[in-house]
Amino acid sequence: MTALAQEAPVTMPEITTPEDTTHGPDLDEVLWQAWKAMELPEGLRAEIIEGFIEVSPTGRFAQGQIANRLRRALDKHLDEGEWAAYQDINVVHDRKVWIPDCFIAPEDPEEHITDDGIGIKASAVQLIVEVVSPGHDGIERDRERKRRAYSRAGIPVYVLIDDHDGHGTVTVLSAPSPDEAVYTDAHCVAYGTEVTIPEGPAKGFVIGDAITGPPRHA
């Protein structure tokens, strides 16, 4: 998703007084309630990432094209199994919420849906893919903020498809360390070189030109 250049992420004031600290709601809960109350115009969506509500437009055509190619290919890879590929669904973890470009969760997710029905619990998600958004904030969000957020949530595999890294790269991150908010294993290849998902329901799935397209040219 692409961050709106004219919009700063939405957050709430810090709780600083002893009275507020003792009796007031915690910041995560305040942000959660604010997020649930938002009514956004069509074409915008909001996520809660590292203490901010980030409002951004839905992806450009090129981003959506890659994400849809990926989802269709993952569906074939996962066919007749217990897992499925999803898009445009809220993934929820401890009052944080993300809307990944693509993710893998159980084919029958009923027991993993949040009590309020807002989304699916991050604990059920085995892989997340983000097609990196253009613009400084979009790039930083996908490469840095979401990388930390997904590792904190223990998402087993995070894949970045990045049109904005040289002539294009695919990075496969695995072995999350939630306490350090890092992935301890990373494998990055340039467009034109195939990379394989190392574990989980998508183990053995190959990302190559059929999904990313050929290397970009300067």
C-alpha cells in the first residue's frame, strides 16, 4: 500500500499524568477503538503498525497484478490441502492490525476468526507477502516497520517483493525472533533468479519471473 504523502500517520497523545496512567485506557486500546470507529472513503484502508494508525490507498495496478499472480499460484500449490491464500483481510495481533497483500492461513479458518469478526488471528497465519509500495514512507513501512511487526507476532515467513530495490528483488525472511523483533534468516535474490519458500504450507513454492515479471530496467 502507498502512504498518502499529505497525511501523517494517526496516533493518540501519550498518557503522561499519574492519574491517566493509573485509570486511563492503554494506548493500544485507544488506537484499537479509534481504528474500529474510522469510516474511510472508498479506496483507502487503515492499519495499526507500531503505535500508529496508518492510512493509505489500495495498491497501484502493478502491485495488484503481482499480488494476484502470487495468490493464484499459491492456490494451485496449496490445492486440496488444509491451507489457502488470502487477500484483503485484516490480520489481528494484540490490538495491532495489518492488511497484507497476500497471506496463507487455514482453508477452514472459523476457529481462528477474532471474536468480533473483524479479522483473522495472526497466530493462524503461516506466511505473509508484501509487494513493496512506492514512495519513501511506503518503502520504509514494508521493509522496516512491517518486518519488525511481523517478526514480533511470530509470523513464520515474510516475503518482500520489491520493485524499488535496484532492478527488483525478492527477500524471503524466516525464523522470527519475537523478543528482538527480527528474522534471523534472510535470503534475497534479484528479479530473474528463482527463490524457494523454505518452510510451512508453501514449502517448495518458487517465486520467479512468472510472478514478478522480468528484471526492471533503469
